[in-house]
Amino acid sequence: MTKITPHHILERKLAGGKISALTAYDYPTAKLIDDCGIDIILVGDSLGMVVLGYKDTTQVTIEDMVHHLSAVARSSPRALIVADLPFGTYENGRDALHHARMLMSAGAEAVKLEGGTERKEAVEAIIAEKIPLMGHIGMLPQNVRNEGGYKIKGRTDAEKERLLKDARFLDKAGVFSMVMELIIPSVSEEVTQTVTCPTIGIGSGPNCDGQVLVIHDLIGAFPWFTPKFVQPKADVSGEILKAIRAWQQSF
């Protein structure tokens, strides 16, 4: 099967096809995801909570990302491997480029950062280096401490205009796609119709060009918290508990 590239993701929107993306943080999960024909494997900084036990993504380091990204890259997936630039690594163009290169050297085929016009220097530095870039607008997990929680975006006219402004900036700058997180569906639909690059929603309604989820949420592997917009398709944590208890009682 053909290896998926950022260009393929861009073409998918023109062809009217949907884009699927899931997170992975290790070799076997990446292999399983790829066997299902998923388009994008995102090595997300969400690994901070669901793998490393951090309170939020702001504690994730570039070393954490490189470690998990390298494991995913060893699976040599057909899917496009995208890796998050973690908190504090793209405050300016020089830092953004340095850390983007680190991720690419560890096996990423594209990188992702959060924010719009306020990240102009970082966005332009990465794209000028011809490193494929995925944008991320709406609720920005790396801002959770400043905002006091995970809040839905686009409820007011001012928020809507800001989202459209950021989306247009990223699109014009040359991102090959953008994640839209926790944006009210009517606004995410308008953004999708406005930009030429594909939009990939998470908790932003069904009218984006694609969808992304944290794999642990999808398969019920992290029972301590499930986002309201997720309907798990399995109960992996329950099966693990059953297996452990059965083994424990077998001797």
C-alpha cells in the first residue's frame, strides 16, 4: 500500500474523502493502528496524562516526545507520523526549528504546534525549512493552566472571529492540515468551508474533514477520565482487570 504523506492528506480534502487519525505512543499500538488503515498516527503530548501520569500536557518534555516517537517510528507504518511540539519548545522561530528538527530526526514525518497568529514566528520558521506542519486551533491543551480548564471555543462572536483569523493565517502560511479541538460545530463547519487545508476535529462536531481521538479514550483503556464527546468502542481496562484477577485466583 502507498505510504501516506502530507500531500496525500491535502489531496484528500479536494477528493472529498474523510481523514482518520489516532494517537499512539508505543510500537505495538502503532502497529495495530496501522493494520486498520488509519491515515495519521499522532504521537501526541497527551502521552503526558495517559502514559506518564502527568497532570496535564505542560509537563511533557522534548525528551519524552523523542522517546515515544522513536518507538512509534520503529513500526514503520504506512500512516503518516505526526509528532507534537511540547510546551515551551516553540516560543520563537529558532527554538521551534531546533525542536522540530529533533522530532524529525527521531522519526516524525510532520510536526504539530498549538496556536495561530501568536505563533507566527514559529510557524513561518518551520514551514520555511520545508518541515510539514499541522496546525491546532480551538481549545489548546498547553494553555489549560492559563485558562483554568478545558473550555469549548467559538461561543461568542469574538471567539468565532479569532478562530477564523487563526485558521486563515495557518492556511495561508502553508500547514497541510489543522486540528480543531472543542469548537462548537457550527463554527468548526464554517472554518472547514473557509480554509483550503483539511480540518481534523476532536470534540468539534461531524463536519470537519477528518477526526482524531486519543487511542486510550477510544478503546476504554484509561477509565479514570473519559471526555464527554467520546463514546468508547471497547472496555480494554475492564478486560485487563478481569485477566489479572483470573490469573491471581489461579494459584
